[in-house]
Amino acid sequence: MREPVLKAIAMPPRLFWAPFLPAAANLAVQFPIMFIGLGVFGMNPLIFIFPIIIAHLFLAIYGAKEPHLSAMMKSRGRFSGGSVNIYKCKGTKLAP
């Protein structure tokens, strides 16, 4: 009964040999850039294939060295927006 849990922890999910979250983030950034280049500038889509493949190869090589890269990205959480002061003053204060 413990085997599926251990397998999921020992071998995190991958997308074409790269850790899932960084590979999905790579595609989520590069595909809109490709579609903007296609729609606005009328560029050839084959130009965008090489940067996608190079970035994915880099992620696959780095993912082989650090297989839990997705878990490391999840553990960082959301980026904070900074602190907001209650009273107007110069600078950012952590406490009012």
C-alpha cells in the first residue's frame, strides 16, 4: 500500500523529461510570445521552436541534477506585494 506514495515522492512528475512546473511555466511564457510574434509581426513559427527546445533541454539537464525542482517552486509560495503603511509617511515601515 505504501508503494504509490513512495513512488510519487521519489519520482516527481515530468513533462518530456523536465520537471513539470518549470516546463509548464516555460511553455506558458514562450507560447504567448510565439503567438504575438505570429499575429502582430507575421513571423515564421519555426523561429520560435529553437528557443523553446533550448530552454526545455536546459530544464531537463537541470531537472536531472535536481529532480524536485517543482516542489521547490511550490514551496516558495506566492510573491508578496510588500507591506502597506496604515499612516502616510516616507518609506516602508513594518510596524505602524
